Amino acid sequence: MHKLILFFLATTTYIFSNINIVVSILPQQTFLKAIGGDKVNITLMVLPGNSPHTYEPKPSQMIAVAKSELYLAIDVEFEHVWLPKFQSLNSKMHTIDSIKGIEKMPMKQAHHEHESHDKHEGKDPHIWTNPSNVKIIAQNIYEALVTYDAPNAPYYKTNLDTFLASIAKTDTQIREILSHLKGSRTFMVFHPSWGYFAKAYNLEQIAVEVEGKSPKPRELVTLIKEAKEEKVTAIFTQPEFSDASAKIIANELHIPVVKVTPMSSHWSENLIHMAKTIAGTK
């Protein structure tokens, strides 16, 4: 009887103890929370307002890594530098490839650059700007949770189904908004973060900047001319980057600079906001 009680207590503790999981960026936190619910403790690495290109973890975050069971990787630049260090710090922590099954696109070249795409290194990491990719990420998260915490599989499956339905609803809303688009399907961005969004909805992004380089005066003139030809109605910039060049173009064309970041935790509202701005309904 005593052994039975101990077994019950151990099993109960396992079922009701949360999994400690580390994620790199805010959108992942949203996805994981949607599926893991109250069964997971989430540590976010790249804090709001920071760029995954340059972020360095705080001591408190390193302590959290040392205590975590899982790391959900999404292949952003931050991970290329820090994941090996995290794995050295905590060899028991399992790294999960949350974008398994997603084909990454080349990073968008700025229109004012004439180099071949073959010379441009690196893939676009912003895969979550396409709802179809978020479905794949969600499935990968679910499979990781079930593998690690099988007793709570029904709970995770219920949450997954609910989240997949919300992703489908977001996609439907975006398509409905853009179906009323009568003008150009081209939009201008400072940093080329919206390639997957553009491809998903038959849009075209004009990038002002690529790989941290702002355009030179001559290139600005070319961009302004192209924006006029394409009847661009707004320039999207990110809080993580300087928008000085975007403001010059916006002032010349008398169009607004719209701050929106793909790093937002409100991924669905973010994409819908993008669609409405491009369609001129907001």
C-alpha cells in the first residue's frame, strides 16, 4: 500500500509539473502558449524591442536555460551564436527544430541592388509571417510536447485543434481584406521581413534596406521613383531598426510611415493590420 501511494504521488507530480521550455522570439511564445497552455513554463530569449540579429542573453535568462528541459529553435540569427553555448551549459536540454518541414526562401534583395541573388547569402528567417507555416510550427510544437509529456497528450491535442482553427480564420480574414485591393499589390518595407507574407498573398515587397545597409542618396532616388510607379501608399518600418531612410522616402511621396514588427506576440492581429494597411482599409 505504501509503495502504491508513492507511485501515485510520483505519477501525479509528473503529470502536473510544468515543462520548462525556452523560445527565442515572441511569436514562438504565442504559439507555444496556445498549445502548451498551463502545462508549460516559457522563457523568452529575445526580449521585446530587441533584434535577434544582435541580442545577448541576460544572466537571469542563462539561469533559466540551465533549468530547462526543451529549447524550441526557429533558426533565427540569435540561435546561430547562442544555441551551442546553451547546449554546453545544459547538456540535458533537448533542442527541437520547430520549423521542420518548412522550406525557407532567400532573403529579399532590395530593388536598388543589382547583384545576383546567388551572391546574397542567407535565408529569410521570418517564416511565421505566413499562416501556413505557423500551422507547421504548431504541429511540430505539439509533437515535441507529446513526446516529452505523453500523459497530457489529449490536453495538447485539444489546444492544437483550437489554435489551428484560429490560424485558418486569420488566413481567411486576410484573403477577404486583400480581395478588395484595387490598386497596386506592392508595398514598401524598410527591412525585408515580409517575404513569406507577400508570397502567401500574391503581394510584392520593395525593400529599402538589406542586411543592415541603408541606401545611398542615388539609390534613394531610384527607390522614390519606383515607389511612385508602383503607387505605394505606406512604408512599413520596424522599431528594432532605424527608419531615417524610410522617413525621407515617405516625406517625398507624402505617405505615412507605419511601424509594425514581425516580432510581435500578436501575430494574427499583426498580419491582419498589414493586410488592411496595404488594402487601404485602415
